[in-house]
Amino acid sequence: MQNELKKTEAYLIENTSTTDLDLIYSFFEEAITYIKKNNYVGWTTYDKNCIKQDISKKLQFKIKIENDILCIFSICFSDALIWRKMEKGDAIYLHRIVVNPKLKGQKQFEKILKWVIELANKKELKYVRMDTWADNSNIIEYYKSYGFQFIENYTTLNTPELPVQHRNLKVALLEMKL
């Protein structure tokens, strides 16, 4: 059924739960396998504790059509470790977007972005921000095609306050002004 889903069908965005963990982990593992197989720059690991924290804090979401999960993503409202002096409490941050590998190419990011812009506007925030791998020009250009502007490259700290996959990582900071 999953391969037959159409992007025009009605979808729902809701919080993930611990019952989704096995599927979430499989999304990450399949993404890592895909990245390695194609020699792309991207995830080499992921932090299960970070995922569990996002779920418990109600900061991780899933896009669903009926019982099928199309993708997952996390948000936060403060990211001072990465955005440093630019963090002023006026942005929503997108993190850990992982698409169901059976549904690649269906532009799940459009659904995420529409939803996150609506949430940011409700909360009267000025920006949608995200970071991605600085050495992956394809993904940077992909996000720029949705209206994000490149701000700078930054190498993250090697601190336990960041998820394992985000430590000592060269990232490109991207921002959309609302």
C-alpha cells in the first residue's frame, strides 16, 4: 500500500509516540544505508536517546496518510548551541527530517514547511531555521529552492548537549525569514 500513496491524498501531522520507535529507527537506518550506498554526505549514526527525548517533549512529529507514516521530523524553539548569538527566541528550528524510504520523491518537505510556517506565524516568530551538512551542496540547494537563505557554515561543538550525530559536525545554517 505504501508505494501506492499519492501526495494529493489528505494527510495528518501529529506527534510521534513511543509506539512509533521501531519504525522511526528503521527510517534512520535505511537512510544511513542509502547515504552510504550512494556515497552521499549525511547521517552516519543517530541518537536514540535524542529521539526519545523529542517524543517525550512532544517535539517530534509524523506525517500520516491513514496508518502509513510518510516521514518524521523534529522541531525546537531554541538552538543556541548551533545558532549562538543569532538565537534570540524568534525562530522555530527544523531537525532530523527523515522520509519513509518507500516514499522518496513525493516532496514531504513541502508538507513539513507549510505546517511549520503556520506554527511559526501562530507563535509570532520571525524565522524558520535549519542546519544541514555543509559538504552536501545538493541538499543545501534543495532547501534554498524552498526559500531558505544560506547564512554560514559552522562546526558544532563536541558536547553531550548535542545529539551524537551532531557533534563536531560542519553544518550549513539556513534561514527563512517570515
